[in-house]
Amino acid sequence: MKTTDQHAVDANKDAVLFTARLAAVGVLLLTALYAPGETSERAFRLLDLMKDSPEPPPPAPSASGRRRAQQGGR
């Protein structure tokens, strides 16, 4: 059985973890919105991963891209 002190420690730990997660999401959002292009794109991808939704499939290659791949990438 937990004592009152142990409940207080658990509540404090939960509050610290919640604050840390909130700060991390805040930094990620600011990075996604205001960082340079490549960094912003990576932050948006990380936000998508945090949502637990699957990443959309890459676009299908065009006809000329498929031809280049069959020829050995020239």
C-alpha cells in the first residue's frame, strides 16, 4: 500500500513528465513552422510519427523515371 508521500512523489513525477512532453511538442511545433525548409520538413514528419498514423506512400515514379531505372539509372 502506498503512503501519502509516495502518492505525492508519483503526482510530482507525472507533472514533470507532462511538462517535459508539452515542452518537446512546443519546440517541435516552433521548429516545424519557423525553421528552414529541410529542418521544417523533418519536424513535420516527426509530428506525423507522433500521431501514430502511417506515413503516406511515396508518389509513383513517372514513365521516364521507370525507363531510367530499367536502363540502370543513367
